[in-house]
Amino acid sequence: MIEVRPLADADHAAWSRLAEGYKRFYNTPTSAAEYEQAWQRLRRAEGVHGLGAHLGGQLVGLVHYLFHTSTWAPCVCYLQDLYTDEACRGRGVARALIAAVAQAARAAGASRLYWLTQENNRTARELYDRVAQYKGFIRYDHPL
């Protein structure tokens, strides 16, 4: 049975391993200080929130999300990071994490829940196509 709950201090080491896997997958180098800063912000719910999925008492998946305003709605929810341990994929972990964020978004009065993924992330997109609607947007990043 998958248990999804807020990240706790005891999850730090397992969260670090999963977060590193996530950042490696997306080829986004991250320093030890950045990981630690992210962990502290998640634990304080400082603009971002984190949930963990547990199987057999072990943290096997993570999700990070945040709320923000938009021009057309006072509150929307952005699911920023979602990652599951490779050994646990196909067991409903990611689906359970998405459902938990959707529940949090409804509780917060958000009018929309959305996320991004890379076009070539076929495994994830197979799930996303079952639980959400692809709207055809393409993201651009402007260097700052």
C-alpha cells in the first residue's frame, strides 16, 4: 500500500537520493548547498511544498508543488518536480503523488493544477496522458 504524506526530517537522506536522481534525469547540475536550501524550504513550506510516497515504510517517490496567482485566477497550483525510485515504477507511486497534489490544490481553492515535462519523457507522458489533458504548450527559457 502506498502512503503519501508530507516530507519529514526522517526522510532527508532518502529525499536527497531521489532528488539527485530527478536532477540527474533532467541534466540539471545542482550543488550540495542548493539541495540543502531546497530541503529546508520544503520542510518550512516556504513557498514550496513537498510530499513523499512510502512503500513498506521506505520513501520511494517525491513531489514538490507550489501555489501562485495568475492573471485570470487568484490561485493555481504548479506541480514542479515528480520522481519515483526506478525500482518502484509502474506500481502507482506517481499516480498517488499526483492525486495527493490535486487534493491539496482543491483544498487550497486552486482553479488549476498543471505541470511540465520534457517531450521525450515517454514513460511519464504515458501516465500523464491518462490522468491529465495535454494542452499543446511549449516552454521557452530566457537567459537572465
